[in-house]
Amino acid sequence: MEWRRLGFIALIILILIGVVVMIGGGEIAPSVIVVSMIATTIAVATPLTLGALCGVYCERAGVVNIGIEGMMLASAFFGWFAAIYLNTILGMAPMPSLIMGVVAAILTGGLAGLLHAVLSVTYKVDQIIGGTVINILAIGVTGFLNRQLFFEKGSIFGGQVPHAPGVLPRIRIPLLADIPTVGRIFEQQPIAVSAIVLVLVTHFILFYTRWGLRTRSVGEHPRAADTVGINVARMRYANVIIGGLIAGLGGAYFTLESVPSFEPLMTNGRGFIALAAMIFGNWAPFGAWASALVFGAAQALQINLQFFREQIPSQWAFLQQAYIVGLVPYLLTMLILTGIIGKTTPPAADGVPYEK
Amino acid sequence: MTNDQMTYEMGLALQTKGITKHFPGVLADDHVGFDLREGEIHALLGENGAGKTTLMNIIYGLYQADAGEIFLDGKPVNIRTSKDAIAHGIGMVHQHFMLIPVFTVAENIMLGSETVRGMVLDQHSVATRVRELSHQYGLDVDPDAYVRDLPVGIQQRVEIIKALYRQADILILDEPTAVLTPQEVRELFKVIRSLADQGKSIIFITHKLKEVFAVADRITVMRDGRVVGTTTPAETSEPALASMMVGREVLLRVEKGPASPGEEVLHVENLHVFDDRGAETVRGASFFVRVGEVLGIAGVQGNGQTELVEALTGLRQAHSGQVVMLERDVTGKPPRPIIETGMAHIPEDRRRYGLVLPFPVTDNLVLCTYYLPPFARHGIFDHQAIDENGRQLVHEFDVRTPSPYLPASKLSGGNQQKVIVARELSRPIKLLIANQPTRGLDVGSIEYIHKVIVRMRDAGCGVLLVSAELDEIMALSDRIAVVYKGQIMDTLPADQVTKEQLGLLMAGITTQATEV
């Protein structure tokens, strides 16, 4: 990732943290606020990071995926459903139910990835349309099932939303989490931790392994890959499904790690912001993660400002309106996608079906 | 089988028998028998669509033959994918390079045959092997360079090493000289010869007759999907090969008398143009074209010719400088007023800029004049006039199409080009700008286009011919301007210049420097 871009990312994160420190600094020690902002940023960037990694796998292999939003929404729902079904109907303990919920979410994402691969690789459907199909399908299916399963009289849960098995507990990273004040950053929930691990793993796979070289080759010049005996369709299928599995984990974050409930449309555009993060991160895992952190910081701003609503100075009164602060991630997305901060280059064959 | 035949077949690296391949509506290969001896350079000669590349793609496993057999070292083999071909020691250098620009040379070479240590790609051992191969065959490349930074000549070496790295004994080179300068061609021929001397068997696909004589041991000519015959350079001549390729007598030399240039029709002064990526690709070009002469612009592709022609024809804004057409300043004007001054343009990329492919031939023939009477009156088309014009031009310019109402996309390359020529020349013009007018065309169509260019010159039109084919430039031009990195190196009278001089100028070397 180029330095200019990295500098821009660091600058925005610093500004966002700075705003909260300036407002709340009188009330709480600035160091505590900074640590809290960083910890929240990392946590809320999780679905963005995972969504962006999903995009990295798909698009590096040459398949555009704008269906990340739908993949995460569907996974959020089915993961949540699996967890409470196991917990309340089958009587499984909360912790195993949550873990099985995560597995169900991942598999849902994988299935959505398979659907996208079938549409775009086998049937060569326009990939934007394929992604849109997944987004619309996810909204419809989750909205419908949510009502049918939880709110209809005579449904399996008897017409009321059952008691949830809670959310995944925090993991304390040994030693690091024991450092005074700063240690809070290293107490994160498991999906947030695995997102960071996946960034490292993806970087390694993409740039240091045979699999990565071949993946990038089918995204750049599928015919060249074909002539040296690489099965383009198989590489694309595998990567889109892997992407789907990762988006599934991202979906699990919403209902099994962030809050213990499902709401229709709860991904709230985060799949699209993840896409923007991937583009701004130049289709690379670290770049995507850094960009996801920018958006995460914008959301952390919103969360942390809630504690200091009384302290907001009168000339900044507009910041008291939650919805205005809530706009920041979306405004950032638009700003970044205008290309003011420099253009990025997609894989050469991104979005182009391969015809023999 | 006789003993003679046995011994003959034993020395064969590769043999095909009865290879037949249908594509929808076309019989691409019709019972093709072809053989390649060990250690020979075998040229496969033929026009576009003769079935050469299809045959090679079958041998390389990219297509499946409908019928026929392939033998390697006398044994029948079944090649279903390029992986099979590679495993059998067949390597192919495609006409459009199969290299990934954002990968390094080493990454491109190892792709599909990677060596790994544990899970990690072993870049080091690949680089070592590449250096060994470079040394052994005189193919100098840096394994750590990114392919996008390399000139085409070097990229081609990477392709050859890529095949050698996979231990290819049979090398198929598909039109390898199309993108090279004359010097690079000579280098390539040296490399091919050295490969053959070290036991590699080479199939060299081309439609350029001169190259066959320069490098081939044997020549097989294909036409319309069939093998016309196999011969050797000693037993044949250029005209004989040309008529084998085309099926009739072909005029290889362009017949033209001396030029009688008149007043200036186009004057270009200190023109600077930038490309889409913001790089200055035309850097202060100045030249003029007079009526009754052909000014040839020679140069290796990608030295600013595209942007130069786009700026002249109004398709691209010039950064600075002046374009004067018949004493009127047309710099920065849009195409229509420029066309109306009497400029005709045969564009480089005929499918993108020359035709509206889904439109019928008739509509394509009025693209410059559709808004004028008799084709339109008060903004309403007169379809009768458009159709009449279409039928007449199709007849007059010998466009081979079942119907003038067929979409232009259905025509062959040569006939598409004839449609463009017919449109551009059927209105009163004073200047013809022809950019790569014969690229990808077969010998018959090339002959036709060349005749037309000379005819326009003799009819008192100025011609600006841009071509990467040195033979074409030399055959048609009255004066030759050589362009290198966006600058005109020199403008020379065509009858006093040698191919070597032009080749050096095309490589950016001025004559003075080499005389020392």
C-alpha cells in the first residue's frame, strides 16, 4: 500500500479520535478515550474487514462481487436462527449453540458464494446482476422468514422472539491484555480476532503461495492461465466460495457477536462499505483492513459520542443529532470513491467472464 | 508400410493425420496432414483464416479436433488440454502474449509449474533456472523484472523461456514477428536457429513470405483449411509461395509511377499530444503532406502513432501545436468539421473506430454523410437513397457479402476494411489518412488496399500512411518519416533509403551516430 494512502488513512483515524477526545476530555482521561476508540474501531471494523476480504478473494480471481451485503445479511439471519434453535428448542448449552450458529453462518455465506459462482462462472450472467440477485434474495428471504418464524402465531417459537443465548465472549490475548489501560485493546471477541488473523493469512496465501499466484493469474489474464494448464473455472469457483465463507463469518458478527438479536436489513449497507474498503485498499488484504479501520473509526465516533452528549459545545450542536454522526461512514465512502485520494487498479480481468 | 517410410517417420518429432475441425458454419481444418522433423524449423504459411492457428491450437490442446490423429515420436497421443500438451513437451508462443503484466518474469515463467518449499513459492530456484536457460540459448532476461516494464521483444523472450522451462522439445511460434522491429526480428531468428541447432523442433507460423526464406528449413502452405503443399526455400520462390497461399497470381510489388506532388494539403507544426494515462506520446511532431504524394510514417507500434492520428482526425485534443488542413486551422476541432474539409480516415482499429458493427453495411457506408442530402432531408432519412448507395458501393468496391443489409460484424476482416475504404473514398476528399490499413489482412486484401492507395495518390489526393510494416511503408511511400518516442527522427525520400537505415531510426539511433 502506498504511503500517501496509508498517511491519509492514519490522518482520518486520528481526526476522528481527536474529535472525541476534545469533546469528552474534560470528563474522562484522554488516554482512556483513545484506548476506547481504538478498541471500538477494531471491533466494529470486523464485518467491514471480513466483507472486504470476501471481495479480495472474489475479485482477485476475476469475479466482481457486489453481493457481499446480501451474503452477510443472510448469514447473520441463519447463524442467529441456528443458535437459538439449538439453544431453545433442542436445549443445547449457550456456548455450543453460539459456535454452531457461527458455523451455520459461515456455511450460509459459502452457499451464497456458490450461487454467485454458478451465476457468474458457469452461466456467465452479468456479475453486477448476479450480485444484485443475491442482495435482493437475502433481503426477501430473511425478512420473510424472520416474520414467519418469530412473529406468526403457531410458528416454532410460538409467536414470540425467544431468549437469546447471548453473544460470543471476549478473549483476553495473553500478556498484551494485562498491560494497564492499553490492555483493553487486546480484549476482543473471537470473530474480531479471527478477522485480523484472516487478513494475515490472506496476505500470505495471495502473495506467497501457489494458490495465490494462480488466483491472481485468473483474475489478471485467464487465457494466459489456461494456456499453462490452470483450470480457470475451478479457481474462480473455489475463490468465490471461500469469499462467501468469509462473508458468512462477517454476517455472524452482527447477530452472534455484536448484539444478540436479528433485525431486518441490519447489515445496513456495511457490505457495500466493505466493497469500498476493498477498492480503496487496492484489492489487497492489508489495504482493505486499513480502509475498514477508517470506516470503523467513523462508527466508533458515533458510539463514543453518545457518552458525551452533554459535553458537546453549543457551536457543534449538530453533533448531538445521532443521525448526523451516523452519516459519517457513508460520507467517507463517497469521498473515498471519488478517487480524490488517488485511483486504484482492479485486476485486469475483474468482472469479465472467461470464454474459451 | 515401406522401409523408407518407416525411417522417415522415425525422424519425426510430430505428425498430424487427417486433422479436421468444424466451427459453426466454417470448416477451419480439412484433413490436415503435417509433419515436423527433429531439429528443423518448419514454416507454416497461409493467409488469415487458412487454418494455421486452429491446427496449432489443436496440437496445443486448446481445441479438440473433430477427427484426425496426432503422433509424437511416432506414437499416437491424445491431447485434450494444454496441460497434456505441456506434459508431452510441446510449447507455444502465442501471437498475443500470454503474459501477466503485473507479475514478474519469474512469476510468469513458473505459473502453472510452480516449485514450492513447504507452502511458499520458491522464487529463488526459478530465477536460477531462468538464468541458466537465458545463458544456454542466448535469451537475456532479468527474472525479477516486471513484465509490464519490458519491451515486446523481451516479452517474447520470456514466452520462449516459459516454454523451455517446461522442457518443451517442440516449439510453436504463432506469428512471432508481427510486433517486432527489423532488428528484433533478426535477433529472434538467431535465437530460433540456435534452438534448432540444440535439437529443438520449431513450427514457425507466418504470412510474411520474406521471413520464410530467412529462417525456414521447410515450408508448408495452407489455404482454406487444407495443406496446399510442402517445399523448401531452395525449391521455391516468393511469387510461387504467394500464389500457393492465395490460389491465384498475386502482385507482390506495388506498381506505381513517380509522384507528382502539388500544393500542401496537410501541415502539422510542433504537435504535442498526451495519451489517456497522461503521458506525452507525441512530442513536437512537424511534417506536411502534399497532394499527389504518399507520406509514410514508419515506426514500431506504440511510438505515438495512435495519438498522432487521433489528434489529426479530431478524436483527441492536442496539447499544443497546430494542424492545418488546406490552409484552415483545424486544431482542436471536432471530427465533423474536419471531415468536411475533405479528410478521410481509415482507422487503426477498424472494429472499434471504423464501423458500427451491429449496423448493416448500408448504414455503415453513410456514417460520414448520413445527415446530408440525398441521405437525409430536413432531418429525415431517405432509406431508398441509403440502400441505393449501399448496393452501388458494395458492387464498386467488391465487398464480398451475401447482402448489403448484413450487420458489418458478420463480414471478414478484409471485407470490413473494404466497407471503410468505400465509405471514406466515395466522397470528395483531399487527404487520406490510413493508419495500419492492412493489419491482419490476407495477401489478396492487402494487394487491393495498396492499389487503392496508389490510385488515390494519382488522382490528386494526399495520403498519410501510418504503418508498422516496413515493407508496406517502403512499397507505397514517396517520402518516409520515421517516428520514435513521439518525435519525427527524420524524413527521407523513399527511393534513397534502405531498410537498415529505417530500422535504426525506428530504434531511435540516428544515422550520424552509427557511421562512426
